[in-house]
Amino acid sequence: MLDTKFDELMDFPNSFPFKVVGDASETLADSVVAVVQQHVPGDYIPSTKVSSKGTYNSITIRVTVQSKEQVETLYTELAAIEGVKRVL
């Protein structure tokens, strides 16, 4: 588990944006939503941006998180998606 200070910096529940940067793929946004759905079921419409050269996609999804542990879990599992380079 990550050792963050989200619990000191945020009040919960909180609407939290996750930005996932990965290799350009038509399925990246679906994979991000699938991971989020496992932990925080809901209707999500992520925004997608393509890099200037078309090499990478940036997916931003806003999630209402309930705890520090939930934020850390989502960071870890989103980073584990194939092709993901960074989770911000």
C-alpha cells in the first residue's frame, strides 16, 4: 500500500480527479472506467485527450472517494493497466 497524506490534506468523501496517461489505445478509457467501477460503482464519462503526435492518450475521470485507502487503491490499480505510463 502507498504511504500518502491524503487523509491529512483532504476531507472525505471528496470528488477526486484521476488522470491516467498511457499508450494510445481505443480501449484505455474503457479499462480505466472498469477499474473505477470495481471500487466506486457509478456512471462515469471520462474525458480523453490525444497527444500531439498521437502516441499517448490522457484519460481524466472524476471519482467520489470515501477514504485515503480508496484513493491509494485506485492509484495502484489504475497504474497496473497495460500500457499505462503515469497516474496523476
